[in-house]
Amino acid sequence: MDYKHVVVLTGAGISAESGIPTFRGAGGLWFKHRIEDVATTEAFARSPALVLEFYNQRRAQLEIAQPNKAHTALARLEQGYRVTIVTQNVDNLHERAGSTNVLHLHGQLCQARSSADPDLVVDIGYRPIRMGDTCPLGSQLRPDVVWFGEPVPMMHKASAVVATADTLLIIGTSLAVYPAASLAHEAPARAVVFVIDPEAEPGWIPGARVFREKATRRVPLLVDELLGM
Ligand code: APR
């Protein structure tokens, strides 16, 4: 069966109701930490232990977090559509909810990588990365996440995915960070676009249906609508 392709662009807002803080909303991570202290290569060079601890705390928090009804509804959507999730999130809640096709633009908390060779990646689950934890080449392990100013290796693939969308769902992202945010404007003209975000502005994406609601309320309803239930 030729299922139509639904592409889902998610941000921190879809995981907010799982207890994982967003970045820019009230109580957001960037109100507690300066980006330049914990999320840049310069920060890692200057204070590697501080950077490792910032991500160790987020990884430990992720272990006790659970996917919410928005994550599980998106997994259910695969019953009637080809679904590709393009997420800016480094958490694994989409996968744990059952989504089978997830593209992480900004890396993954549960992976570490060599600080000498970015292609040398190891699964570490929820374990902390400590100073002195080295890759097979002998260099310090770092979180396998994209820091500010670093390239976004998955961007080209993400653009190609969005270009084939029949439907684009944009859920829980401020669209404040490029190049990821540009994906919101790259769907084909024929695509139907939905935005779900309590702070979404009606004019954000011309022609989009905008729901100024939380993800756990609106995503299950929209998935039911798309599945024709
Ligand atoms: N349901 C839906 N959306 C929500 C909810 C919710 N319950 N709670 C908050 N939001 C929305 C906010 O209104 C906001 O628009 O989620 C969005 C979160 O925005 P940010 O905190 O900026 O997170 P995000 O867009 O994912 O940030 C993008 O910036 O710091 C970098 O790499 C980091 O991937 C991140 C990128």
C-alpha cells in the first residue's frame, strides 16, 4: 500500500510533559546555564568536567522520564502512514514510545563519541561520561550531541525527508535555532502543515493549521483525525 508520508518536526516542547525541561520557556535550561559554558566546543576545551556533568545530569533525568501521550500517539500514526520523525531533541522518548524512524538532528544523549573522531560513536545508555573515559583511540569521550557552532551532519538528510512530506507536523519547537528551524519552511507547497505549540503564532507558517495547545492534548486528537478514527 502506498502510504502517504507524514514528517514530524519535534522540539523540546514534546518532551516537556515528560518532565524534561525545554530550553527557552519558563524554567528552561538556558535560564539556568549559559550556552557558552556547557554547549560549545570552547566550553568543553575550557571546562570538560563541567560540560560532562551538565549532560550526565540530563542523561540521569532521561532514565526516569517516560514517553508521554504525544510520543505514543506519533508511534500509533505508523499504523496508517509512512512516518519520519525529525527531532531536535537528544532524548530517546520517541524510540521508547515505539516510533521506528527517528532522525536526530542534534545527536543523542545516550551515545558518546570520541573527541578525536566524530564518527567513533558508542552507546552508553544512561551511564555518565567521566573525565578519563576514553575512546579506543585513547581520546576523551564526549556527548554525541551537536554543540552550538558545530556542523549539523544530519541536516542534508532531514531536508531531503521534509521535501517528500505529504503532511508536516511541527510540534513543540520555538523554531529559534538554525539550520533546524529552516525545515519548517521546506515542505512541498502541496503539503498540509499543522503546528502544535501553546505559544505558536498564527502566522508562523503561512497556511498552517495552528493549535495553541499542549502536545499531550492535541497530538492524540490529530493522530485520530489523520487515521480517520
Ligand atoms: N506542548 C507543546 N509545546 C510546548 C509545550 C507542550 N507541553 N511546552 C512548551 N512548548 C513549546 C514552547 O512554547 C516552545 O515553543 O516548545 C517550544 C520549546 O522551544 P525551545 O525551548 O526553544 O526548544 P527547541 O525549539 O527544541 O530548541 C531548539 O535549541 O538549544 C538548542 O539544541 C537545542 O534542540 C534545541 C534547539
